[in-house]
Amino acid sequence: MVNPLQYLTDTIEFPPVDTANEDGLLAAGGDLSVARLVHAYKSGIFPWFEDDRLPLWWSPDPRMVLFPSELKVSKSMRKLLRDKAFTITKNTCFSKIIHECATAPRDGQAGTWITKKMQNAYQELHDIGMAHSYEVWLDNVLVGGLYGIDLGTVFCGESMFSKVSNASKYGFITMVQELAAQNYKLIDCQVYNPHLESLGAREIGRDSFISNLEGHNNP
């Protein structure tokens, strides 16, 4: 039986993930401190809320993930990669990437969950080396990018944006190939997304996700 929504205290502990409701909502409240965010991600939990008030914490079942060995690259994307259609950099303008992700228009969304407080919190994670950005450039103009949380051999993708066709996909594929070469085991994509499914991501049970997470993230 799923318990009623729990509200967090000053401690960084979360309820067991199997107490989340059918949508994956686990808890509300608390802060966005580095300690709480790190503990959340290492526990298979992430914040996601559309306003700047009470944080909501999620651990959905099933979980959308990409195993790097299952990456799908279309023929057209392989040509773009061979031709080096875009230039990719890493961590050269993290704050710009997260701002662009926050302000990018989304189908069916009037606002953004990447509030100013969220941007500041992830900037702190970046400052300690746990959050990374990948930038996509065309003729020295920033045209796409993505960012996420690095747990060791698990990378938790957070958001991406694209201003020209294929820019974010190019950046995502490049990132996955780089992480695969470094023996990363899993890319967390959080919830179902048809765009990521086309790139090889799939849903797995939450228990399986947590097992993968516990086996591969940093102590």
C-alpha cells in the first residue's frame, strides 16, 4: 500500500522509494542544498516542480534509462558525426546551458521546472564537479546543449535544448559515446520520452534501476 505524501524535515533523508505514488511522487518540501541533492540522486530520486515554491521529489516506476551499448544512431546522424557538422565542448558555459534549457519552449508546457533556485542549486553541483554540461556549436554560435549529474559510472541527464535541427541529438550521442568509452554503465533519462526512445533508451523497473545505481555510483 502506498503511503500518503510525506513532507521532508531539515534532515536530508527521504522515505523509501517504494512509498512513491503511482506517478512516482515520493515527497515534498526540504531544500535544494548540495548535500540533499547528492543524496537524492544517489538514492534514485530527483526534484521536479513547475513553480518556485515547494520542491517535489520523484522516483518513478518504471524508469527511463539508456545503456550506452544500446545507443541507436541513425544513418543520417552517422553522416553528421562523420562530417563533424557541429563542434562539441564540455563545461565551457554551464550557466548558459542551464539557462537555455530553462527558457527553451516546450510543447504542452507554459513554464519551466528549472526555476532560478534550481539553476543556482545545479550551479553549486557544477562548482564541485558533479554537474556537467555539453555545448553544441555551429560556426561559433551556441545552438544546443544538455546538462546532468555525474555519479561516477552513472550519468543522470537533466535537460537539453536545440536551436537548430539535430543539435541536441548530436550533443547527446557524442556525450553517450564519450561516457561509453569511459566505461559508464547507465544514462538516467528519468521518465519516458519518445525522442530518447528513438536513440535506444528504454524503461526498466525501479528496483532494477536502483540496483544498477547502487552498483555503479560513487561512494
